[in-house]
Amino acid sequence: MSIFVIAEHDNAALKPATLSAVTAAVAAGDDVQVLVAGSGCAAVADQAAKVAGVSKVLLADNEAYANQLPENLAELIVEVAGSASHIFAAATTTGKNLMPRVAALLDVSQISDIVDVKSADTFVRPIYAGNALATVQSSDSVKVVTVRATAFDEAAAEGGSASVEAIDVVKTQDIASFVSEELTQSERPELTGAKVVISGGRGMQNGENFALLEKVADKLGAAIGASRAAVDAGFVPNDMQVGQTGKIVAPELYIAVGISGAIQHLAGMKDSKVIVAINKDEEAPIFQVADYGLVADLFEAVPELAEKL
């Protein structure tokens, strides 16, 4: 049976999270196919065809999929991949919006946010905000799976030689339509893909003080994140949130500034390779997961760090 991976892209380039989903799919079986749905996205299909482990790429290039509305994509996926043994997608905002719809249309249970593949029907996923791991075995005819990208290495972007097959299935509906989007432009790396992340919490006191982190981020080439407490307080926009209800990151270096270390936040960053915490409260839970901890006033420590760098 075929294993389908739903490509995430911007109609120009394949998103790195898709490569992690391919790695997970390859661990579940041999015949891995990638579905690329979009508008003017032939270049994405060509990129997907070069990914190691991919045997075929299906290209649905139509204006109906230009903005990848999940209502349209879900119907498409069910028609072209509904007879597959597995359907994989990255557990990103896009994947979390799309895949439950696919599972509902197929009348199967979704297996969410997996971090390991034991066999074709057995997967490992975190529960209780990542404090425990559950091994889940599914007897559904189709396994609908979302993949935590930070838990899997990216498949090699070069080396594959899959064929590209165009399909003319067009699915539209009248319950939702695309109105507009506002994209945040930044010279810094994207949060989920950055090798270095520096995040601020409630201890930053206000949004203006996040400028202190920007000075360090500029010198380290880092992305800037925030805890839920900082987002809820209105210090920064919610697209900067790291945590269980925000973005999951696993950079080479994670610097937590003024973050106490609530379970909600730890679930989104504790897989980071090296964790550095700066907090004036020596009892803060963040120090329990930190590789290096500095008990200090962040308003003194951060400017000094920026100066030393």
C-alpha cells in the first residue's frame, strides 16, 4: 500500500518540515508518494521529486488550491490518497488545520504529533505536555498521522529521482473563502527552523524590553521567541509563542530569559540541544531542564551578554 506525504509549501519552495515528514513516512513503509497541491507550484513538485526516499510525486496545480484552504485540500486528499495505508503531514499550523478534516472524512482516528515510528501501525507520541510518551497502535485501514518535525531528521533534499504525475482533480466548496493574509517580514530566521533561539517571558515586563533580546539575537543570528505569559500579557504577537499551544522548537541553542519554566513552555523547547536560562529566581523550574543557568537580573545580564558577544 502507498504512503502519502502532504507537502507543505508556499507555491515556490518546499517547507523543511515536509522533509521530516518524509523521514517518518519512510520508517513506516517503502512506497512513499508526495502530494503537492497549489497553484503555479510545479517547481515545488520538482523539488519533492529529488527528495531521497520518495517514489512518486502527484501534482495538483489549480487555482482552487492557490491558498491551500483545508476545506478544499481535505476533499482532494481523500479522493487521491484515501485508499493509501498511511497519510502523513507535518504537525505545523497547516497540518493541524488540515489533517483532522481528512481523518473525519475517512472516519478514522488521527494519530497526532508523533515522535517515533515503531512499525507500520505503531507510533510514539507525547502526552501530558510531553511529560510522558504513549505508544499507540492503530487498526484503522488508513493511518492519518501528523509528525513533530523536530523529532525526525530531514530527509536528504537531493538524491531522489521520483516521477512527477499531474492530476486534474479539482475540489471546491462554498463554506470558506480566502480573504487576505498578512505576513511578518523579518531578516531573522524562522522560529521553528532556527539553530539559535532566544526567548523572553513575563520577566521582560513589557514589549519594549524585548529590544534587549534583539541585540543578542542579531549577534547570534538567532530567532526571537516568547513564553505564553509574555504573549498573553500583550508584550509580543502570538506568532512568537513557544510552547505546547505555540511553536515547537529544537534548536542547537535555546536561551530562556525571564521565563519561569511552566510545563506549557517546556513542552515546546525541552528537546533543544543546549538550554541556557537567565532568571533572578533561583527556584524557577526552568533551571531543572537548563544545561547552564544564570541567577541574575536580566536587565543587567542581557546587556552585558550582548556587549561580550
